[in-house]
Amino acid sequence: MKPEEIKVITELLLDLRTSVKQFCNTDVQHKMELLADKMRLLFVEQAVVEVMSTYYDFGDVTGVSRLFGGLINQNFSVTTNNGNRCFQLFIKRYRQEATEKEILFEHKCNDYLTSNDFPEVAKLIKANDGRTFIEHHVNHLDPPGKTSKFAVYTFLEGEDRYGWRTPHCSMADMASASAMFAKIHERGFGFKAGEHAKEEPKIIPLMAVFENYFDKLEEKARRDTACGTSTAYFLEKLPSYRQALATCKPLKEKCQDMLELMIHGDYHPGNQKYTDHGVTGVFDFDWCKEDLRLFDVAIAITYFCTSWKEHENGLLFMDEIKVFLRAYQGYLDKSERIYPLSEKELCVLPEMIILANMYVIWWDLQEIFDVEESESCEEECLVYLDHNTKINEFALENLDRIRAVIETI
């Protein structure tokens, strides 16, 4: 099918959505949305072929397939053939809001890790002209005058066993993932962002940002006469969000002079490749930045040591927290570059777990109320928000239990 034909069909599908919502049931509406999404994906896949053919020397593109799991960017596996050999590569299309500074920071982190004996991270491949990312217009999808940003990496071998919403690791895989996490901190130690430093504040100053954001969102929500589901949910849960921030306030003083280094920022079970020997690859450094090491550990715990299953949604499992922390400490016990989590860090880790989860809630709320075009619909974003809110409520109610487990490490 020609791109022009795809464009016409897609526009018809999008125009039909209004009528579908009025006259068809929810199942038909959902199928129409899925079909429209598939048509949009065809435009991006065509752009991937154009990027590889125009800016890289890996031969003809023989296959493009979407890799699911990322909620912010679009990821693809690309196979090529130059006549002598075949290649499998990983290509990322960044979200429209991603700035050049953010992307260059991520790439600088990637280069630092690969140059510090960390072969488990996908290596960035530069284009023919030396650029680390390419700006290319996606026909019929990008607005006029706008481009998408693409970056190409080596493809990591291994199995995708888990995901953000399916984090139910075996204890062996969890221990392996935690040891690999410690290795990231060890090999990333000494990194300096310089002019490419992230504009987003570090986690402790972000507490004031959260408070201000909640205040403004509440004011807006109270003025909303046609209060929707998401707005009503936010107003219902706002007291628990404020309770969480109040619980975390002592961190402003207690976290002074703690270890800061390059953090992953989004270390969840779906961002690793596994084999029978455990974790063999780590990817998705989009949220990498310089911040407290303790914050990175805390946010990883909220991703690894929980469940999305209905009957246990939002619970934090104490046995899993113990396995995760012991594997992390065990790896760094042998390190000559950085030390394991200190007694001071472990003492405030329960509150940092709450603050790290509030960081994710903040992003959930922005995705619902502030992002005009998201890959996730409002209903799906509300599922994420509800899960993280349940973690928040569980952690607040079980702070002493979490502290007791950490004291055994």
C-alpha cells in the first residue's frame, strides 16, 4: 500500500471516531482506535526504513518490528542486509517533547558506561556524519515543519521476560537484576554531565515542585464544573499525596551529603534482557540523570517489589525488598569504586521509597492533565496512577514494616 493511500485511510478512520463514539459500543470503539494506531505505526515504520537507508551504512532494510514496553518513546527492531552479512539493530523514536539537550545527555551517559567496561548496555551507533541522533520528518504524521528524532543502537541479545506491569521476577532473576543495578552505579560513578545536565531538579528540590503542582492542579480541578473521572480521582486521593509529602519532609535535612552519581531513573524489570545466567543487558536510559543513589534504589524497589494483579495491586513485598537490597549490597561489598548503601542511607530508605513513588505519581498526573498527545489514553494512564497511588497508601500504612525489613540488611 502506498503512503498516500495509508494517509487517506487513516484520515477516514480518525474522522469516523466521532460517529463511532456516538453510535457504536465500547468494543467497536476500541477496535477502531487500535486500527487507527496500526495505520499511524505504518508511517513510523516507513520513516525508520528511510532513516536507516539515508543516514547509516548497514545495507537494505529487510524488516522492522515494533518493540512494546516503552510508554514514552517508540522502539523498533530493525534487520538489514548489506550483501555480505545481516545486522539486527535497535532504533528509538523519541517523544515529540524530547529536547536535543535531553537526548545528548542520555547519549553522553551511554558513552560513559560503554567506555567504563559495561558491555551490558546497548552501544550507541553514530550516523554517517557523526551525529548521535537524526531528525527526520515522518510523512503524514509529524506536523508541518516538525521532525521526529531517531537514534540507533546495537541490539541486546536475551529474553524479555518481564515488563513494567508484569514485574513478577523469580528471586534469582531479581537478585541478578539488582546486582546489575549496582554495577550501573559503580561504572557510572565519576560521570559529570557538564553543559548537558538535566534541567529537571534533583529529587529533594522536586518536593517543592510536587507541592506547587498539587496546589495548582487542585485549584484547576475545583473550578472544573464538568468534573471527569481523572479529576474526581485526583481530588479524592489528594489528601494521601499531601500526607506522603509531609512524611518525606525530613529527607531535606537527612539526605545532605549523601552519595550522588549517574542514576538510571527508570530501572524496572522490563528494562533488562535475561538468559539462564540472569541479566545480560540493560537498556532505556531515557530518565538517566545525576541524583541521589538512594533515590534510584528506592524507585527500583517500587518497580520490582510490587504487583499489578487485582487482588494484590500496589502491595510491596517484604521478602522481595530483602532479596533486592541484599544482592545490591553484596555486589558493592566487592567494589573498589563505591561503597554499599550506608547505615545513614538505609535509615531513610523507607521515606525515600514513598518520595520515589510520588515522583512517578507526579509523572502520571502530568501525562493525564498536561500532555496533549500521549501514546497512552486517559483510561490507561488512570490505571498507572491508581497502581502508584495504592503503593503510596500501602507504604504509608506499613512504614514500620518496611523499616524493620531494611534493618535486617
